[in-house]
Amino acid sequence: MKIKKENSKTRKSFYFEEYVQTSSNHLHEKLNINHERVYLLFFIFFSLIFIFAIKILLISIEKPTNSYSSKNLNYYKLFRNDIVDRNGVLIARNISVYNAAIKPSLINNKKKFIIKLKLLYPDLDLSSVKKNLKNNKYFYFKKHISEEERLKLWNLGEKGLLFEKTQARIYPHKNLFSHVVGQINSDNFGISGIEKSFDEELKKENNSIVMTIDSNIQYLIRNELIKFQKIFQNIGSASILMDINNGEIISMVSLPDFDLNKRENIYDKKYINRASKGVYELGSVFKTFTLAGAINEGVIKTNTEFKNLPKKITCAGRTIGEYDDKIPSNLTAEQILIRSGNIGSVRIAQKIGEEKMKNFLQSIGLLNQIKFDIQEVGQPIPFRWGKCKLATSSFGHGVTTTLLQLSKGYAIVSNGGFNIKPRLIKDNKKIKKERILKEQVSKEINPILSKIVKTKEGTANFANIAGYDVGGKTGTAQKSFNGIYSKNKINTFVAVFPISKPKYVLAVLLDEPKPNKDYIYHYKDGSGWKLKGTPYNTAGWTSVEIAGKIIEKIGPILAINKIDFYNDHVVKKSN
């Protein structure tokens, strides 16, 4: 029995020791596992810190970028770049603005809120605001407000007034460049003018557009056209001032115009760009091209005589007559152009012939649609050539073109016969000159254009501005409606100056002008003579008068060197 008890005690002691030892080992294993987890957590934690530190370092040394893809951050990047004139004067720019919205559910006292708005905007009709507040839906109160206006609204202390930061396109000169710069729509796409033609370029970074236009000259010319629109009551007008040697357009104006900042949809045809889009029969300004074509083809000389010219001729049963019965029957080719003879121009054209006349007019860009920096360009009306069409086109009847193409034609005829491309965008690339007419054409045509302005027989005496050596040609044409000619007229004058060394061409067009019985004309012959009232509704009494006033205003800006009124090539006026 004793032995059993001892064994029992021994076994009991044995089992106890074994249990204690086993528990201790298990605890150590648990502690080791916990330490490993702690180490792992610390490793992950410090790894994350290291990764974030590297990322922050990389961001801090990375070059900043202006491009953001998020729509919520798009106001940090300009939607469109600037448009500036040839001197860097701002024409169009995007600025930061705000859209003020109202969330009715956050307005505690709507009646009180309306009173606050009325005090802030006493002249604003708030009926639509009241209606929208009743509907209890989110709506815009005012769009494109300035920071100053936003602060005024914010000071009302209404939680329901919310502000979204965005951008707006502004045009500091309002109407001044409406037809050439054009408009954009609410989705930031150009829909007319330069804004449309250069839409993608304007959306690229640091890609401002530099125009050939001079803002000061544009302003002066537009002012003269507006002033005389009141005098001659014309329904519209246009002018183009272009560098005769490189095609840079320094000014392009069309009236009536519109304020680009209002972003109104323009559907009325009276707002057409009459400088590049309007297609017209322009009358006697085409006589210069008839004589130039004959000289270029070598069929006549300026002193070629045309004798026994009748006062009237017929073609296909229709009568062609002189505008002035006092025109002599015997004239040289030069005198035909100076006195603007219709019958004489027909005889010159007949010497050229249909095919050569057509080719000449096409070569100087009059008969086909012109490629230009804006898409608003007119398409001259096509016609079938024949003996009668040759006759009428010789004096600008039955043939159409745009004022832009007319300006280009006069530039080529006067600049030595070099082709040019009219343009509104500055290009510093050297232009390769291409002669398309004989040099002799300009040498013989330019002195005649000078005499049209400076001699008594000429039709453009009111453009004879002392010191600027102006030459040019007038054109008066009846407007055609559905093939029927009306009493309404298009009066045009194209000036080239200084004509002794041509630099600029200025074209002025009046759409349906009317005589003014009270306007006082001042003769430019130094006599001091004045005339009250417009005796004839022709270009010599309307467009020429305006062109003269324009040249007086813009001449000093163009920095033309003053030259003596009487040059070697100028014929003095006869008594």
C-alpha cells in the first residue's frame, strides 16, 4: 500500500511539473508570435512613411504644369488665348468670373431675400427670381459676374447664394472688330471670324493670335463711316485698308456692326460683312482692270487713240450709253479711264477679246472665291462669257466680286504686278514675290490713277489730300434684285497712296447712299470754293469724300513721308 501511495504522489508530482512546463513553453510561443506581428506592423508603417516621403519629394521637384483634366479645375487654365493687334493691343481675352446661383431650399426668408436683391439691383426685374424661388429648384441668378459683384452678393449673408468660378471671353473694344474677330458660343467654340477660323490654335497653350489690324486706324476709319452714314443715309458701308506689297490688312470695317460682348445670335442680313462677304456689281472701278489687261496683253498703249466714239451702242437689244454726254468722241486710252468713259472701255475690251479678258480678271483674283483668314467670304456670281458680257464687264456691269477682291486686284495692278494674298494674321515668314503681270502695267496705270484724283477732268477730286499723293478710281453701280436693276446704288472708291511709290490701298463702299442737300463740300484746289448739297448720287460725291477724310485722319499714323503736291508725274490742273 505504501508503495502505491508513493507512486501515486510521485505521479501526481510528475504530472504537475509536466503541465507547468508545457504551459510555460506555450506562453513563450505566444509572446514570440506577438513580437513578430509588432515587427511586421512597424515594417509596414515605416515602409508607407518612406513611400510617402519619396512621393512628396518627387512632387516638390517636379515642374509645374498648367493642364488639368478635371472639369472642376478647368478655370485654372484659359479656355482660349488672347487675340492682339499688330501693336500688341488687346482685342480678346478670357478672364475669371463667377456664376451666381440660388438654391431656394437654403433660403430661410424668401420675401426678405427678394427685398435684399431689390436694394442691390433696383433696376433689375426680379419676377423670374420670384417664380424660380416658388418652384424651389436650383437656378442661375446672374452669370459672368466680377469678383466685386460676387462680394456684394456674398455680403447679403444668404446660404442659398452659391458661386461657381468660371471664365468669360471679353472684347474690350466692343463693336470695333465684330466682323473680323467674330464670336464664340456658350460651349467655347468659335462660330465666326478669327474665333472660328483659328479655334484650335486659340485653345493651345501660349498660342496668342497676332492680327495685322491696327486698333487706332480701325477706330478712326469706323468713326468716319459712322459719321457719313448719318449724312448720306446709306443702309451699310465697308472699307479696307491694306498694305499693297504684302497683303496685310491694317483695317477692315463693315457697318452696321454689333457688340461682341453681348453674344447675340445675328440673323439679320443687314449685319453681313460687306467687306469680304457681300458680293456686288461695282461699276466703273472695273475700267482700271480693262485698261490694265489691254496693256498687259500689249494690244494698246495709253496714248492709243479711239476716234468717233458714239454716245450709245446696243448689244442684244440693250442700250449701253455714257453716264455723261459731255465726254468727247475722240479720246486716248488714258483719257477714257480718267473721264470714266463707258463706250471707250467697251472698245478697249473688244481689242482684248473674251478669253484673254476672262483670264486676266481671274489671274488677279476677281472672279473666283478668295481664300482668306476668315470663312465669311463671298462667292462671285458665275456667268457665261459672250460679246455682250465682254462689253458690260469692261465697265463693271454684269460682273460681281467682293470689296476684298477688288482691293487685291488694285494692289496687284499698282504694286508692279506682284501677286499678293490678303491676310488678317501676322506672319513673319519672308514672302516670296511672284510677278503675274508685266511691270509696265503699274508704270502706266499709276500715273493715270493719279490724274483721276488731281486733274479737273478726273472723277475723284475730293480725295486730293495735300501731302499724301493719292491716286484712285470711282465706281457707281445700280443694285440688282433678282436680275432687275433698281434705282438703289453701290458707290465705291479705291485709293492708292502714295501713288508715286504705292504702299497702301484704301477701298470705301457705300450701300444705297442718298444725296444730302445740307452737306458742305470744300474743294481741294486751294481756291477755298465750297458747295452746299450733293448734286449727284455718285461715288465722286460720296465715297471719294469719305476716303479723303479718312486719309487725312490716318495719314500721320501710317507715318507716310510728306511729299510735294506737284511731282514730276503729276499733271497740274488746267484753268
